[in-house]
Amino acid sequence: MSDEFVPIYTANGRADAQLIVMLLESAGIPAQMDQESYGHTLGLTVGSLGEVEILVPIALVAEAERLLEAYQRGDLEKDATDEELE
């Protein structure tokens, strides 16, 4: 597998980006965040300095995109512990 990581998603701020990274990693897809250092230092979450790119290995782009599309549609299932809490 190639070690090259490519961007697949742009999040608004690090909190949104961390959620997406955790989602991808829970599915076995390695993910990294990349943000302009000045925006990260100031803690910006809006505008171009607040954007955080999510990167995945080039060989896993299609799988990662399918997972993100399912997430955005709300198609991901709750696990049993979530249902027990409701």
C-alpha cells in the first residue's frame, strides 16, 4: 500500500475534524489532520484558517468516501449501548 496521504474532507475546526478522524479510524482507515499552523495556534474554526483537511492513504480513498457519505446521510447504525441508554 502506498504511504501517500491525500485529502478527502475539509472540516470546520479541529473538533469536527477529530470526529471524522475517529470515525475513519474506527473503520480501520488511517487518517490525519492538516491545518494551517496559524489557524491551529489561534484556535480558529471559521474561514480558510479554521479549515482542517482530513487525509487518508490514497489506496483507501474510495472506502473512506463511502463511509463519509453514509455518515452524512445518517445511515450508520447505533451500537447496542446507545440503544440501551435511550
